[in-house]
Amino acid sequence: MVALLSKKRALRSVMVFAGAALIIILALLAVPPATASAAEAVTTCNPTSSNACVNGILQDSSKQAIAGVQVTLGGEESATTTTDSSGKWAFSVTADGEYTVSLPSDVMKNHGLKSDKATVTVKKGDFSKARQVVRFDEAQESDGAQSGSSASPESSDTKASTQASSGQEESAFSNFMSRFWQQLFSGVIFGLMLGLMSVGMNLVYGTTKLSSFSHGEQVSLGGLMAYVGTQILHWPLVLSAILAVAVGAATGLLQNELVWKPLRRRHIGPMQQMIVTIGLSMALQYVFQFFFGGDVKGITTSVPQGFQMGPITTDFTTLMLAGIALVVIIAFTLFLYGTRLGRATRAVSDNPALASASGINVEQVVRVVWIISTALAALSGVLIGIYLNGIAWNTGALMLLLMFSAVTLGGLGTANGALVGSLVIGVVADMSSLVIPDDMRYVSALAILIVVLLIRPQGIFGKQQRVG
Amino acid sequence: MDLMTIFTNSFAQLIAPTTAAYVLAAIGLNIHFGMTGLMNMGQAGFMLLGAYGFAITQSMGWNLFASVLAALTLAAVYAVLLGIPTLKLGPDYLAMVTLASAEIIRIIGRSTSLTSITGGSGGISPQDFTTQFENLSPLPEGNSTILLWSYSNNIADSWWLRIVAWALVLIAVLLTWRWYRSPWGRVLKGIREDENVIRSLGKSVTKFKLQSLFLGGAFGALSGIIFVLPRSVQPDSLGRQVTFYVWTILLLGGAASILGPVLGSCLLWVLLTVVKESMREGISSNLISSNQIESLGWVIVGVALMCLVIFRPQGLIGDRRELAFNA
């Protein structure tokens, strides 16, 4: 078999090795002996070889989140942050040692907290001490900490209970495995949501050959509309989600009628149309920023109750979100393969001219595809907004590149390719934070995009043909 | 008095080094897109790489010209790495990969684990890399005022930087003018219009595309250096938006025209500043905050980009016949 490889194949495998080597070098570069930089307030923190985490969720004794409270970190390094809408706060620290976390004392009194100060010991690389979760309300249940070790009070001089190093007996390996399962789980959840975003984008590409750069903004739009529903109009969440999907579908219909259909009629090539989507993406992003500002908007304010499920900690909301994503994706697949319109869509995807000749109304199909695609994007925006505890004007734009990677990996224009691609990208992005710094985890997903193009440019499900 | 401020600030953009940096980036993109038909959606990646290559080697104490060479070398290596997997594929793939790679560079650059080299998201501050460039200036110390505008002679956002930046623009324009009429340029234009024809003439299309990608990227790297000299190297200031600005500039001036990038950049920045400044002066800040005015500026650029492609794809001074892309 090897002997049969043509020169070209050999050249290609050399390039693959070169690409792989480059990625390994990048990954190695990513883990240098980091010089001590100051502690940093972050939205979410995952311990790596170069940083440790001190974080928690500020709740009062009845488990209501306390938002907007200034949390101060002192000790080896210092920083301040404010709790977000769900009471979460997190610091990423680089030096090992003792840290003290404190709150303004009036907050403690007003919310009936047991303490306004807690001291923890942090040690990088030690899996039970790389993440310290601080609670001020002295509730004893497991609080969704990822290390999976049980909570036990450590500091004796304060009454704050601190989840700490009871896990001496737990070997580093079992801790690594529990983080492994946790990241795998969150990767699958993220992948499902990414899949929901990408199927629509892929279908638009399949039927019109347009890679829509503004698809990310459709996702942001969904999340922001849900925010408008729950937080401004004070509607229930389900109604807000329906509003978001309806607005999303309407924008898809409008876009197709006002922009894309006239452009197709004037025979403007997909390349020029792609530049139009870039303009649209910019305009929409900053329209969102104009109306909603630059900060993250929380869709829900309640903090879900976490529970243990095998090696992973999760909560019902997350499972529910994943369930919704899965059901919608399955329904969408059934639509594509079971209904007349679905078959017509796949026919147009395959060969628009032939489909048109056999009596399919191509324009009608494209219109439906646009509506479905933007509606699914809006729904995924709602889901991801709840999952990530909020949506910002540029959330969708950040997702866009991951969507591109997913779609390319699965095969541009293939129906189920997007889902498989998304799951792979989601898992890789989340699992890569086990080995590379957390702020570089999207790099791995983007690197996959490049490697796929080297090895199999048509993607997993794409037909073997000359691409381009 | 207010009108005068608006006028002065807006027309200061005509000679600003940042405008020149965008001209250089757009000239690079013009080689990619206008001449060869390559959809490079990551020009900011080339710029950021150039900026890092220059600033990091400068802070290590390299010679000024060695640093510029280092920036150009980085751009060349990057162009080859990008080109090998994508140039044989369709334009969509090149667009996605360039966009993704530019993001990779930015994310790696701002990562906290590389703080010792790149300065993380805080970046590299100007005193670390501008000294040699400022010392090279033949101008005397102090400030000068020409017509309405007053700048320092040598330091930071200076007259010296303006002279160098626009001299580079002049050289770049002359070079592209020469290349455009050369046999080499005609091959590139042939690739843009129908690469199969060029292939049938026995030319290696991939090789020419790679050369084009490198040359355009080199201008991108130079533009990155000019872009960071009056400020600091900040990975987030050379993000995706910069690429989109460069595209708007190129399409506004006219893709595949020699002076299109110059015209596009000057016009875009003057107009954008006029609009923003008059909104700041005219609308009370209770009604629209200054952040919102920034956002509105972006919305205008986005809508302008859409309208240009839809209604006047050849831009202001482009030639419609030059836009027969192989797509």
C-alpha cells in the first residue's frame, strides 16, 4: 500500500507532518516556564500547569445569587473583581501560597452571610489545590466544583467553609481522570450547541454556495432577544425563547428577500456575496453594541443546583439545554430525510440546476433554508446564552470561527457533517485546556481546521472530488 | 470654533501614520485580491506578525533594519504555511483559513503564558521598540506646526513617522504600478480571471499564488510596523476588525487599481472622523454616549461595505472589467 503511494501523496503526507510538527511546536511554546504575572480576574477559570484558580459563587443563605459585589483577592498576588449576574466570580493566580478573599462587610450583614473573609492555600499542578472554591454562606452541599473532591472546612480562623484539600489520598491520576471526564462532558454539551448553530450555516452553503460570515450575529441576536424577553419585558423564559426564534426566523426571511435573492438574480458571485456578509456581520455586531453595550447580558439569574453524575458534576439546566439541542437536531435530520421539502432541499444542495429542471422551486427551497438556518441560530443563541451565563454583542462572532472549523471538518454543504464536526470541535476545544493554557483553547479548534484542509479538504462526509 | 475643530481633526487623518498603515495594508490586499483574486480575510494577521517581529527583535536590541527584515521573514514563513494547504482549494477555504490563522496569532499573542515575550494582552509598550527608529530621525528636537497641525518632530506620533510612512506608501505605489504592467503581473491577472488558462500555458499557478501571497503579506507586515509605531503593540487592536477595515478601504477606492488603496484609506478615515466628530459635537452625550458613537462608526463602515459590493463593486476609481473573478 505504501509502495503504491504516488509522489503527490508522499508530498502531501510530508506536509501533514510539517503541519503536525508546527502544531506541536505551538503547543510546546504555549507551556513555557511562565514568569509570575499578577493575579487576574476572569469570567471562568480552569487550572493549568501555569495557573491556579480561586473562585466561587456568591449566594445568600436561601441560595439567591448576589450580583455586582466587589470581591478582593489578597495574599501572594492581589486583584479585584465583581460578581456577575449569577453571583459567580473567579481569579486566575500564578503563584503558589496563601490567598485571602474578602467581601465588603455590609454585604455580609445585608445578606446574612457567615463571614466576609476566607483564606485558602493554592498550589499549581496539585489537583486538589489547583482550584480552591470559596463560599461565604456556609452551605454544606457540593457546589459544583470541578475537582470532585468533597467539601470540608479548612480555615479555622474564619467561619467560611472552604472547599479544600481533603483529597490527599486521591492520587493525581484519578484527579486528572475526573477533570478529563468533566471536560469531555462539557465538550459534548458545547459541541451539541455548536452543531445547532452550524447545521443551518452548512445548509445555506449547500444550497447557495455562500459561506455566511454573519451567521455568528444571528446567534448573538437570538441570545440578546431572549435577554430582552426575560430581563426587560419580564416574560417567562420559554416565551422569550420563542420570541428569539421568531425574530431570528423573520430576519432570515427578510435577509433573503431583501439582499440575497436580488444578488442571486443579478448573478453576483458567491465571493462578492461573502464580502456582503462580512459587511452585514460588522454592521449587526455594532448595532448590538449600540443598543446593549459592551458587557455580558445574563438571560437567567437563578443559579442551578449542581449534582454529581458518575465522575462528572452537572446541573439540570445544562442537561435540559443539551436535550433541547439534541431533539432539535434529530427533528431537523428527520425533516431533511423524511419530508418532501427536506428531500427537495437536499436535491438543491446536490445540484441546483438539475433540481430546478425536475420541477423543484429552487427559490422556495432557499427561502425555507434561510428561515430554518437563522431560526436554529437564534435557538442556539438562547441555549448558549443560558449555558455560558450570559450573552454579549460579540459572542456569536467568537463562535463563528469554531462553526467554520466544524463545518469544514464535517464537510462543507453536507447535512450531517456539521453535527459530527461540531461535536469533535467542541470536545477538542474543551479537552485541550487539560494540556494548553485555557485562554488558548480555541487555537486547537482552529488548528484542526488547517489540518483537515491538509489531509482531507472535503471533510469527513464530503464527496471525494476536486475542491476548488 | 467647533466647526474648526472638526475640520482640523478630520483632515489630520489625511496625513496620519495610521492612514498610511492602512494604505500599505490595502496595497498588500490589492496584490492578493485585486491582482490575483485571493480572498485573504486575515490581513490583520500579517500586520500583527510584522508588528511582533519588529517590536520583539527591537526590544532584544537588534539593528533597526534587521528587525524590519525579521518582520518580513515572519510574514514570508506565514504566507508559505498558509498557502501550502489552501491555495489549491477554493476561495472559501482560503478565506476561512486566513481568518482563522489571524485569530490564532492574536490569541497566542495575548495569551498570559507568553507574557514574557509578547506582553500578553497588555502588549509591548512603545519605549521598548521605538527608540532606534526615533534616533534615526534627521529632524531637530522639538515640535513643529505646519498649517493647522502641530506634532512632535521625532517622538511617538511624529512628523518623522509621517514622512517615513508616506515615503513607504509612495514606494509601494510605484512598485505595484511597475508590477501591474509587468509580465509577472499579467500572469497574476490571468490567474484571477481563469487559472485553467494559465495552467494550460504551462505556468505553475500555485507558485504564482504563493508569490502573490508573500508580497501582499510583506506589505501587510510593513503596515503593521507603521501601525504600532505611534502606539503600542496590542494584539487586540489588530483583530478581525482591522481586516474588515482594510477590505472596505480597498473596495471603496477600487480593487485592482493602483491608487485605489490610497484614495480609499484617506477618504474613509476623513469621512469617518467627520461623522464621528460632528456627532460628538452635535448630539448631547446624554442621548448617545461616546462609546455608542464609536459603535455607530462601525455600523457605517459595515453598511458602506455592503452597499459598495452591491451597487458599485468597482469602487470609486476601479475598472469594472477588472472584476471578472474566477469564482
